[in-house]
Amino acid sequence: MTPLIAVTIYMVAQFALGVWVSRKVKSESDFLLAGRNLGYVLVTFSTFATWFGAETVVGAAGRAYEDGVSIGSAEPFGYGLCLLIMGLVFAAPLWKRQLTTLADLYRQRFGVATERLAAAILIPGSVIWAAAQIRAFGHVLNTSSSSAMSAELSIVIAAGFTILYSAFGGTLADAVTDLLQGGLLVIGLVIVLVALLPHMGGVDEMVRVVQDPERVHFIPHGENAWTVIERWAIPIGGSVLATELVGRVIAAKSVNVARRSSYVAAFMYVTVGSIPLIIGLMGPKVMPNLANAEQVLPELAFTILPPILYAVFAGALISAILSTVNSTLIVASGILSHNILVPVLNITDERRKLLMARAGVMLFGVIAYLLARRAEGILELVEQASAVGSAGTLVTAVFALFTPWGGARTAIATLLVGLVSYSVAAFGGSETPFLLAVGASLLTYIAGATLEGKPAVVSA
């Protein structure tokens, strides 16, 4: 059995499982939040698998292959810390508000106009993140076909499959398949690491590489302190209230499930996420002068593993991708349909709401495919997804959750300043556009709330 056939069988099996689970999806709430009835195991594995996307497996390994590991390597540690902070700080207040999407918080606290602006700002980040996963999926298909399939065709097939997969089952199917996908992901990465050791010269040689100051160093080469802080601020501040993570928290069946599952997922993420870093560090010794560093992990697996074990690894990588892209497309579609189209069009029928949510998945999937074609790299896409518009949403959401200060005008001004300041700083060549945008957003909110004077009434 060739690797491509094995991968195809796995894809068909995953799709069939998603369609089978989708029989229980009868309403918008079922599709977007799995009926708010997910327990510890499903929330933990779904959070871990959703967060553990292509950027962790492919992007982080590629960066370690090319640049080594240093304090500038925010993946997986920054995103793991992000999950921990979600459990410690945000999970309980978010869950208690009984939200359907993060944009609901803005309607509760600031009104409809702010909700719709927030929705418009939140959607692009999810779509860009989906594009990163589709691009990585294309890498897997391309490698599995021994490059017989063109890179362009690989991305087309990856996009088509992920769109159909995501449109059927919704969050319930995603959570159920995440349990299988999370376990397979761990197995696949361990298989590659163990198989790589003999080619490296054993455990002692691996330890030598990990301790090599040229490959593992505290201060990254050629970067100043502010650049390093920016790199950590994006996964922590830019992602702690990411709509995909919030969607998992508010789908939990209790506040304790929401909080504690985030802790376990954070531990799993950092532990398992360290494996691609180690493989990336070892990569140059086994496969030097690789043209595309992001291909190091798939290429190594394809080269050193027998077909059956490569199929397991490819299935694991596809699992990581499908879990993440499913969540991103569902969340983006949910915000569009639930927060904008359904109220504007005054739709009350659950079947029409569900149809609209599924149509949104397909729309955003096509947009993500177009972005994936034009992108230069996976990590680039993920960093954009975490940073675009997130400075203003971070500041406004924190004030909305924990203080009565500031009203609609302050929130709208802050959201716009966060978006514009980041865009201007990024296009202007600043090394710290996210930090500048957070600072501008914070000053805007404080000034606006001061001018408005009387504290707003916090909605229950």
C-alpha cells in the first residue's frame, strides 16, 4: 500500500465518522457548541487538538531546523502558557455568561453596534488560521504522493476536503473526532522521534545536539529584546481570547470542566509540542540543505519510516490539521451567521440557522484556500491570525469581563484603534506592531472611559 493510498483511506474514514456524528446536529447550538454538554475528556482533547495545529507540528519544526531553539521560540511554550492563562483567568467568567460566540460578550456589555464591529474584526483571524492549516495539509499530500501531485493540486484537494469535513458535523463531530485525533497525533510524533534516533547515532547524539550552543541558545541571533517580547506577546495576548479557544470553553457542561480542562490541555500541549522542536533540531544532521525548512518533519518521516508507519504519521499530522481547521471555519461561520446575518434577517427557524452556519463554513473555506495559495509560510499565517485585530479585542474584552468601566463609544473606538494601529505599524515595518497596538488600545479605552464618566452597567 502506497503512502498516498493509506492517507486517502484515513481521510475517508475521518469524513465518514464526522458525517455519522453529524446526525445528532439539529440546531445552531448543536453545530456551534455541541449543545453545551462537553465533559472533561472531550473538552481537554478538543482544546489540545484544536490548538495543536500545523504551526506546531510543521512550522515549529521548520523554524528549529533553520534557526535552532532559543527564548525567541514561542512555539509551543507561548501557546501553552496561553491555555494556562485561559484556565486561570478567563474560563470561569466566559462560561458563566452563557455566550454562543465571543461577539455575544460585546452585545451583552456594549450593545448591538459594538457586537457587529467586533464580529467583523474577529472573523479574519480565524480564516487566516484556517489558511495555514490548508497549506500544511497540501504539504502532507504533496509529500505522500512523492511530489507526483503538484503543490497547487495538493492545496486544492486539501481545501476541498476540509471544507466538506467541517460543514457536516460542527463542533460535536469535531470534539468526538478530536479524541481519536489527539491520541493518534501523540503516537505519530513519538514514532518519528524513535525512528530518527538510529539515524542520529542514538540517544547520546540527540542529547549532544540538544546541548549544542550553536543550535540551542538563550538569546536568538540577530534579534533585540523587544522583538522577542513581541514574539511571545502574540501567542499569549493575541490568542488567549481567540474565538476558537473561547468556543471550547463555553461548550463545556460546567465551569469546572471549562477551567480544569484548560490546565490539562496546556500541559499536554507543551509536552507533546516539544517533540517537533527536538526533531527539527536533529533534522540538519539527517537531512541537510533542505530547500523548504517547513517540509523537514514530513520529509524525514517519509524517508525513514516504512509505508505503514508513515501512514500513521501522516494520519496524525492530518488529525492535527483537521481539528484546527474545523474549529476555525466553524467559529468564523458562527460569528457571521449568529451575530450578523440571523439578527439582521430576523431568522428564527433552527433549520435555516443551521443551513446558514454550514454555508458560512464553505464560504470561509474558499477564502482560506485563496490565502493559502498566496502565503509565504505557515508560521507567517498563524502569527498574522493571532495578531490582526486582537489588540483591541483583548483590551475591550478584559474591561468588559472584569470592570464596569467604559461604554459603547469607548469600546468601538478601542476596537478601531487596535485594528488601525496594528495595520499601520505592520505595514510601516515596525518590529513590534502588536505591542504598539495593545498600548494604543489600552490608552484609548482608558481615555474613553474617563471621558464617558459614569460607569456602565454590566450585563449579567
